Amino acid sequence: MDATLKRLQIAIGLAVSIGALYLALRGVHWHDVATAAREANYLLVAAAALLLCFTLLLRALRWRVLFHPLTDLNPWYLFGSLNVAYLINNILPFNLGDFGRAYLLSELEGISATRSLSTLVVERVLDVVTLLLFLLVLVPFVDIPSRARWSAAILAAVVATVAIVLIVLSRRRELAMRLVDFGLRFAPERFRPKLTEMAESALDGFSVLANPRLAIELAAWSAVTWLGVSVVVFMGTEAFSLDVGFAAAVFLVIATTFGFFVPSSPGSFGVYHAIVISTLTNVFDVGKNDAVSYALIIHLVFYLPPMVLGLGFLWKERQLWQRSSFLAKLGSFQREQIEPISGTPG
């Protein structure tokens, strides 16, 4: 991809972030925002940040299950690589964090990078399905806008269909590879071996969900992880005395997580704030100044801890990753601008 197109993508992301931030902050009284910030309970905010770190550990432990039948992966490497992904996404364009953590883990553990990447596809499917189920549970308790309901229904249908097809194909591998070979006849010959390897790894990844015991275990990990994130958001709303309840916190998690699919600047600045402020004011009748104050602080709660943890991991394990080709591979992906699997995790 040429440099002009890359610069255009960066410019679009920045424009979306700036535009979203402008719309979100229009008409705000900054004196009232500052007052709300001063009166917040920062002990509760600090507790929320600590709980967020724990939810990151839960995500790392779930990630470990996705590598089945490999069971001896180092949880510290998984946890560190996950936080490095957030660090990368928060400071670099193009959301390279998923590629970064997959390749870093492959270097640290000596596993296939393609296999590592395949687990991230399954991870995203689990996240989307879990949050959509949460949204279904929220219907009796939250007046969800009709547009959001229809969007969620369409997304649920698409994700469920893709997941079911891939799970079935993972159990009928010979048929799946015949279909892959047929499709690859239209691809350039030099790309076929790598694409075949990627298809095999994707089938390996989804074969985990074809195992009932592992599927239940992963569903449990996913539910607990996202409930933990929802508690983090709820603690934030309580710290700012928004009095919106736990259901509102879950809805905020769903709205902001799906909002990461919107092109924006690194760290989703602007877009994240706009979604939080709009949701609080339009759905839960929170005053705009209080919503702005909360959005600015809660974004830091989600933004800073993973960066600190990621930097700490890179520093502690610097002798390992400095000897690897991790940075070279990450730089290559950034230059080629290969689209990542998804936006910033959680």
C-alpha cells in the first residue's frame, strides 16, 4: 500500500476523532466539568484501575485456553504480550496491537505466529457473542435505541453464521481444505502456501469451540471477563455519583467496545469520549457536564494501566524480545499496512 493511501487513512482517523470530540464537547461548561472532576471519589477510581488490571489477567488466561492442546504456555508471557498490544494500539496508527502480541508471543514461546494469530480471530468472535448476549439480557432493563437493536441483531446473525460454519468445517477438515484449495485457485501462486497455512491455523483455532468442554470453559472466561470490565465502568459511574446503575455500565461497555470499529486516532481519542457522553446523556439522562467529566477520567482508567504494564513487561523481558525479530516484523506490518483483526481489545 503506497504512502499516500497510508497518510489518507491516518488523516481520516484523526478527522473522525477530532470531529467526534468536537460534537461531544460542544456546549460544555468547563467550570462545571472541573467541579465534577474535583468532587469525584478517586479512591474508587483507583480501585477500578486495579480491577481493570485483574480483568486483563483474566483475558490472558482465556487466551491460553485458545491454544489447546498446548497447555504449558507461560501466563506471564500471555499477560505481557496482551498489554503490549494495548500499548501499541494506544501510540501507533493502524491498530497493529493484535499483530504485535501474536508475533511477540510466538517469539517468546517458540510457536507458530500464524497459529497465534488464529487464536485472536476466535477471541474476537467470543467477545462479540458475549457482548451481544449481554445486550439481549439488558433489553428489559434499558431503553435501547431501535437502531442499536437492529444493528446488534444483524451483527449477531452474521457472527453466529460465520462461527457455526467455521466450527463445522474445523470438524470436517478434509472438506474444508478442499474448499480452500478451490478458492485459492484464483489467488496468485506465490501467496497460496501462506494462505493455506493461515486457513489450517484458522481451523485449528475454531476446533477449540467444537470441543464442548472447552467451549463452556471459554464462555465462562468470557462472561467473567466482561462482567469484570462492566464492574470497572460501574465503579467509575459511582465515583462520579452518576447514579445510573449496573445495567447502564454494561450497556456502556457494549457501546464503547463496538465503537472501536470506527476509524479513529490511536487510543480511540474522541470516538470513545463521544460514545460515552452521547450514551450517558441520551439514554440515561445524565447531565452533559457530568458525562464529560466522567468520560475524560474513565478513558484514562482504561488507557494508562495497560500501557504501564506493557512497558514494564518489555523492560523486564528486554533480553528476550531484543534478540528476536519482533520489532522488525511489526515494522514490516506497519510499512505494508496490513489490516489488523480488530480494534483495541476490551
